[in-house]
Amino acid sequence: MAADRTNLPGTASSAGGGGKDIAVIGSSNMDLITYITRMPSEGETVEAPDFAMGFGGKGANQAVSASRLGSRVLMLTRVGNDLFAQSTIENYRRNGIDTDLVLPTQAASGVAPIFVDEESRNSILIVKGANALLTPEDVLRAEEDIASCRLIVLQLEIPLETVYEAVALGKRHSIPVLLNPAPAQPDLELEKVRDCQYIVPNESELSLLTGMPVDSLDDVRNAAAVLLEVGIANVIVTLGSRGALWMTRTEDRLIPGVAVEARDTTGAGDAFIGCFGHFLVSTGDTAASLEMANRYSADSVTKRGTQSSYASKEEFEQILR
Ligand code: ATP
């Protein structure tokens, strides 16, 4: 079997019965985006030119991008008991995502105050809220539904124990698991995620995971090799405008980025993962899916906002022409 093929029978949206293509187990947040000319210093008040609210959370973003491209997505997440919860659920529905496992919680919804400057650099705060209350038991209760999916996608905005339980579930049911180790978590135990088929860090997450430098592409390769040593089959490092590096025990491939005029890179990593998951489930071809993910996420950085910058299937087909 070619190294870039996974055991993913059929094509996206062709699975029979009530099965879905992708189970995303992760966070829902409301993004509170302030466009700034500069950050205020301590004690200073600075006027900012613009503000917008948007749906976010790494889990939600990845679910929305995969669903917009045509994957059938199940979302396991917790929302709070405030103004943001109902609109979050409505947003999932609008995007065609199954909300049976969007669980209301006696807590505040997760929120993410985001600051974007004139050079498109972003700084992000995360208030976990209800996301911190998604438990391993929630995963176990949803086992049957998750087990009917063909790919599990995880990030680190929920408790690590919940992530580990989902990895174990994937292993039990022979479902490939893709872990996006973001935001970087020093406490992540690599041994407990070694059964993931894919790990997709950006450079700083890779450096934190391995304790190694990532100053050059060779540094990135050496650090990625550590994750392969742990037992993870595919390491994909996103490199911003330079694209992504894909490494397995037999592959070492740089998939170059697509040159665009970047306007707002917020959520580019999530666009990349949702798109990669969609095409991986559709085709089983890792390299081709990474090329698509580069193109999809490059398009997203040309637009403002997070989910609002993710193209639909039809828009993406236009871009590919
Ligand atoms: P973010 O935190 O902003 O969501 P990230 O740090 O998780 O992003 P990056 O490696 O910066 O992830 O970007 C993910 C992917 O998005 C890249 O692999 C690339 O395909 C695409 N991308 C990001 N920035 C650019 C850019 N300026 N031009 C073209 N493509 C880009």
C-alpha cells in the first residue's frame, strides 16, 4: 500500500446508514475580533478602528470548513447557558452540521477575544468556559455515533483526558484520528496520542511538543522525526505562507504554499485541517489532500474573519478552475 493511502473506504458522503464522514470533538467559541493599529500599553486606552463578532473555536472552525466542502460532520462539543449558545447551535445548523451532540452546559460559553493589526498579525486570548467541561464520559456516551464516522478530528481546546479518550476510541474502532495539537499544550503526553494516524502542528506547536528548535526546515524535519519515533504515522507541519511539510517513515515532502495577498490569517490553520480532513476522507490521498488544504487556507487568508473567510464547495471549485 502506498504510504499516502489510509484505510478510508468509499468517498465522503457515500457512507451508508446514519454514519457521518467526520467526527469533530472539540471547542465552540465566540470570537470577539478587534481590529487594531497597535496594542495599548499597560494603563493606556487606545481607539480601535473596527470590531466584529464571529463564530469560532478550533473544533467549530474545522467542522465548518469540512462541512462547507461537502463532508457530513458530527460535532461533539459543549456550549454554555448564555446569549452565545443558541446562536452557536444555529450556526452549526446553518452550516449543515449535526448538532445532536452539541451539549448545553451550566457555564459560560467559550469566548475568544482576538486582536488583528494592520499587518494581519493576530493575538488571541481563549476563555475556555463550557469547553473545559467536555469530559471523557461525554466521548464514551457518544461512542456509537463517533464510531460510525470515518475520521476523528481533535484539537487541544478541551481537556486532555477527553482527547486521550477520543484517541483510544479511534483505536478501538480502527478509525483514523487526526490531532491538531493547538493551542500548544506543554502537558500533552505524546505516549497517549501515539495511535493518532495524523498529527498536524504549526511550527511553534512542534517546537513546544518536542522541545526542539524550528528555525530552519532541517530543524523542523528533525523535530517532526521525534513525533514519528513516538509512533505517530504522519506528521504534517504547517509553515504559514511556505505551505506544509509532510513526513512519514518513508516520505519527506514539502508541499509549497500558494502565493496570495494575506489580509487576515486568523483561522488559517483550522481551514487547512477541515479541508485536509474533507479531501482525505474523499480520496484517501494524503499528498493531494494537502495540496487542496494549502489552496483552501491560502484563499481564507485573503478575507477577513475566521469562519466567514471559509469558501463553500462551489466557491472553492471556482478557485480551483
Ligand atoms: P492560525 O493560527 O493563523 O490559524 P496556524 O499557525 O495554525 O494559523 P499556519 O501554518 O500559519 O497555521 O497556516 C496554515 C496554512 O494556511 C499553511 O500551511 C498555508 O497553507 C496557509 N497559509 C497561512 N498563511 C498563509 C499566507 N500568508 N499565504 C498563503 N497561505 C497561507
